[in-house]
Amino acid sequence: MEAFRDIAWSVGPFIVMLIVPVIVIFVLRWLGAWMLRISDVINLQKEILEELKKLNSKEKQSD
């Protein structure tokens, strides 16, 4: 049992040093995307692209 405790104390901090920064990075990316409303911008760009495609197809039909 003591060997397991020694292994846990030697590996535990290393795992925490890997996991905590990854979690922090994901949370910061999520907050940044939320604050900048990136998903809203992407949706608006999709709508604009669809409208441009419709206008372009109308111009080709009238030629």
C-alpha cells in the first residue's frame, strides 16, 4: 500500500500539471468565443453567402 502512495505522490503532480492547463485553455477559448459571439458571426456569414448565391443564380438566368 505504501508503494502505491509513493507512486501516486510522484505521478499525481505531473498529471495535474498536464490536466489543469488543458482545462484552462478550453475554458478561455469557450469564453472568448462566447464574448466575441463567433457563432453568431458564422451564422450571419452563412446567411449572406446563401443570399449571394441566390443573386448570382438570378443573374445567370437573366443572361
